[in-house]
Amino acid sequence: MVDAAKLLRVDMMPSHWEHTLGAARVQHIVEHDSKGSIAFLAQNIRSADFGVRSSSRAA
């Protein structure tokens, strides 16, 4: 998606399926692939394991 966004000259791109590639790949996209050309937007990212919650979480 980053390559397509660059060709389309997109200024900003929300993260979505990139997170299925793992945290290290997302970090690489942000720091290298899109740096200087696309603002990479993300919010409400809760965990690196995509929703698996710890049973020790306080109620």
C-alpha cells in the first residue's frame, strides 16, 4: 500500500492491514518506506497481539 500511496502522491495514510505484518514491519514502514513523503496515521492501537487480552487485567 505504501508504494501505491507514493504513486498516487498521498500526503497521509492511516494504518490498517499493515499491522498484520507485525510491529517490526510497521516500524520499518514508518521509519523508512514512507518517511518524508507520507504521514503515517494510527490511533487506538491496543496491543501487539491483535486483541488477545491478559486475564490478569483489572476489572
